[in-house]
Amino acid sequence: GTYDLARRPQKTVAAYWALAHPAEDPGLIRPITEAQVNLHGYKGENWEAADRLAQALSLKEGPKAEDLYAKLFASAPTEKDAARVLMGRIDVIIQKLRDYDRALELVAEKKKSRNTLIARAAASKEGDVYRARGDFEKAGNLYRAAQQAAYKGADPRTIAVREGGYLETVAFHIEKGYLRAARETLLI
């Protein structure tokens, strides 16, 4: 049978939590995480454990993972966490639930966000929906548009650094003795 942690005293749940929350096994962390969240909500370590649980659930239990990702998005401690769980939620809707229209509705809603990180995260997943549908041309166009939006107004050096080529280019010029070219690259 199962051990109903929700009926245990808070100190008992806390003791189990201390032992199990670092675990990665969804079978182990699920009852404890759910009990902790029911007692204390999605904050701090509870949020992190629920995030791990959502990732584990996303492998086999799509509807539960999608629901948990939605709750995590609403209570994310940082913008990066919110963007990451949004992307996880969209992935579950696309890959596990195969509800492309719903994924597009969520993408459209989040692209309107005033938070640019959330809007960019949503835009980057729009191409995934069309790729999953088999419309590779539209997916490619959307990926390119998302990339251009990410670099809009950025310094060319910033773009090069993000793409990983900037330092390699400077190092190449120095190795070949093209010091003027290295200098010009650094001053772009």
C-alpha cells in the first residue's frame, strides 16, 4: 500500500522531506513533495522539488506534468525559472499531449508578456509546434524570427559571444599574426 503523508504530523513530513528531497526518483519524491507543497506552498526548496517532480512526470504522465508546470510558472522565484518551466510546459503539450492548437494558444498568450524573457521563451517554442506538425518551412522561419528578436539591437560582439565564435575569431587572428584584424574585431 501507500503511506499517506498528508495525514502525518507536520514534523514527520518535515523529517521525510529532509531525507528525500534531494532524490531524483519520482516515486520517492512525489508523495513527499506533494505533502510539503500542500503544507507550505511552492516556495524555496518546495518549488525546486516540485520542479524536479514536473521534469520526472513529463516522461510518462503528461497531463500531471503540464498541470504542475502551470503552477510552478505562477510561483517561479526568478524570471529564468519561469521561462524554463514555461518551455517545459509547452514541450509536454507538444510531445506528450500532442495538442498543437493548445500549445499555439499558450505561445500566443505568453508572447504578449511584458516580460521579454517570457515572450522570447514562448517565441522560441512556436517553431517547435510547427516542426511537430511537420511544417518544417514555417518552423524554420519562426526559429529565424525568434533568433533575430533575441539579438535585436544587440552589440555585434554580444551576438558573436553568444554564438561562441567571437573569442575563436580573435584567437585565430592572433595565432596567425593578424594583430590588426584581432584588434579591429575587439573594437567592433
